Amino acid sequence: MEKKKYSSYAEIDRDLEILKLEKDINYQKLVLSFQRTKESITPQNIVNGFVSSYTGYIKKSFPEILQSVLPFVINWFINKKRGN
């Protein structure tokens, strides 16, 4: 990084003010981000996130699960009807 050369104290003060404002803006962004994160961590949001992550997996796997379970269910109904 190249050193900046100042010709007056006013330039230094201006740059210091800009840096102070940038620092304040970044601090406020951090506070806002923390508040949003804190608000999003509720039991309901955690459960919804957990359920939504597995919903897609179950939807994709449902035909395979059905093919695996269906023969057992059919046999159970057949044996129940016969009285076994």
C-alpha cells in the first residue's frame, strides 16, 4: 500500500472523518446482522429448517421407499385377511 502524502491538516482530518464514518457503518452492519441472526434462531425456525432440509430428500426417495415397503404391507393385509 502506497503512503499518502498530505499537504494540510484539513486533508488529514477529512480522511480521519471518512475512516470514522466507515468504522461506524461497519459496526452498525455488524449489530444489525447479529440482531437478525438472534431473531432467526427460534425453536420454530430451527424445526422448520430441519424439516425443510429433509423434505426434499424424502420427496426424492419416496418412490424407492414405497417400492421397499409396499410388498410388506400387501403381505400383511393378505395374511390379516386369511387370519394368520
